Amino acid sequence: MTHPFENLDPAQPVQVLPRHLAGPGAVDPRTTWDFPYDQGWPFAQADHGPAAAFSPCLRLQTIYDPQPEKRGKGTWVITAHRAPFTPADWWINFDAATPVELVHDVHTELLDLYLEDLHSDQDRLLQDETAAQEVYVPLLTRGWSHDVKTDGTQTFLSPDGLGGVRHRYDISGSSGPAWRAWGGHPDEPHWKADFSFRTPTTLVAAFTAPLISTEPLHRTVQDVPVQTRRALYIATPTTKPAHGNTPVAPPPPVPAPGRTR
């Protein structure tokens, strides 16, 4: 069985969908975080290695730790603290193999919440009242399936079965994440993202919105995970294929109106 990538050069630029199978893309922590570094946000990075950024108040911390030899390729970790140098009130953990555009959008929303809190009497970073439906209703409108278990979890699966979001709505006696998302085969996902209890639901919604977007992601063929290439669409090759005519599958249908960025 052939697939759209079969006769393309590894360096060939492509635009691909769905996003949960696109691969991580080009990673640059400074631009992925996109904080106002000239306004007191410290940033530090070792040569092509771990990087860290902090809010001026030191209540927010985000770290990128690349480990290309390991499954998941390393981690992105966000933590929020009630006061500097105290235990984290909540955390978010992305595998480094997560599409970087999704990680970027969560950090953009994180900055928005921080600035809203800074200029108001709110504290949405620690007391967000956004309903859980904001996270998963957009999934349902895009055709994701919904399965509720008696163990207090509900799971949403993409139409191709290679992407998922799990919500633990029953928080009693649980120390695991409140939300988990993944891309790839469920038993061996190419990437996963975990959101702890007390993570602002707004940030989880800022992850699922770009996850299901039908705006293609720019990659090279060699960046796209081999295991799931047959399930990907090439939306529009940016240059002609190097060898003959390559079949191009149509993109998925346009999503229902929802949160955009």
C-alpha cells in the first residue's frame, strides 16, 4: 500500500494534517515561549540543550529538556506556584515530540492569563472557573468519539483512532493527571501531554483548539513520524515532488466555528 510520502525526498517541505500526527517540527524554546523577555522575563539556555524561562515574579516556570535518545524526545514542563520557591500548585508536562505549535499556543494563553491577573484583582492562574466542556466540545464537533467509563474517566478519540484526550472528572483518590492527550497508536503514542489537577482549564482548551485545527503544519518529510504516515494528508506540497506524481489526499472537512488563535 502506497502513501503520499513514498516518493518524496526526505528534505521535501510539505504541509500536513491531521496535526496530532505531524511530528514535533522545528523547536526553538525562545520563540515557542514567545515571552516579553525585554520586560523582565529571564531566559537561559545551554548550547542546543536545556532551556528555562521565568515570570518576573518567579511564580511561573517553564523548562525545555531535550533528550533525543529517549522515547518522547525529552520534555516541556510548565509549573505554577503560589509564591516563589514553594511547591508547584499545578503542572503541565509535554513530550518534546509534541507538535511544537500546540506547545506554543498553550504558552501564549499562559502569558495572557498572567497579564490579565497582573492588571486585575483576578487570579485565574490558580482559580480558573472555565468549564471542562470548553476543552472537549470542540473535539465532538470535529467528529471525535466519546466514551465514558465507570472509573471516573471519559475518553475522546480522533476519527482515525490515532489521537486521544482523556479527562479524569472524578478527582477522588487520584494522583494522576486530570487531562491526558496523545498522538500515535494508543499503546505506543508518539507523544503525550499531561495536565495536573488544578491546571487552569483555559490552558487545556488552548491545547485542544489547535490540536484539531485544519490549518496544515509545515514539516519536511523526514520530520514526519514513519509509523503513522499512511494516516496523514499532504494538504499542499510547497514544491513539486522530486520523483513523479505523488497522490495528494484531500484535507479533512472544515471545523465548526470555535476558539481560534
